[in-house]
Amino acid sequence: MKRSNWKGPSIQNIKIKKIKSKKIPIKIFNRNSYITPVCLGSKFLIHNGKSFLPLTVSSEMIGYKFGEFSFTRKQFKFKK
């Protein structure tokens, strides 16, 4: 379900100083928080329920949610 517009985007409380230091990846557990322009070029580790998946934010990702870039299920492959 979509969040109502008058509430604004849901953003996890991440310290801006951590985001500015692009060397250390930040762990994200809240997959429904939005990617903002402050996060541009930063490295994140997004939890998919089992492990952390790496993500580097590019300009095309702004406005999307973190959960859209970390898949929770493996791709199905036929054995033959």
C-alpha cells in the first residue's frame, strides 16, 4: 500500500555524517525507506531477511525504495 502524500516520504534515521563518508557502507534494515538525493554515490548494505546485499546509489535510483534493489528470493532455474 502506498504512503499518503501529505505525510511525506518515509526515511530511515541515518546520520548525514555517515552518508557523507562514502567509504563505510551503512547497514539498512528498513527496506521501505526512500532513497533521497543525500544518499547519492553512497554505499549501503540492505538486509533481505537472510544476508546483506551491497548497493551503490546512482542518480536513477532516487525516489525509489531500498527494498526494490534487494531481492528476497532466488531466481528459479531448471535443472536440465
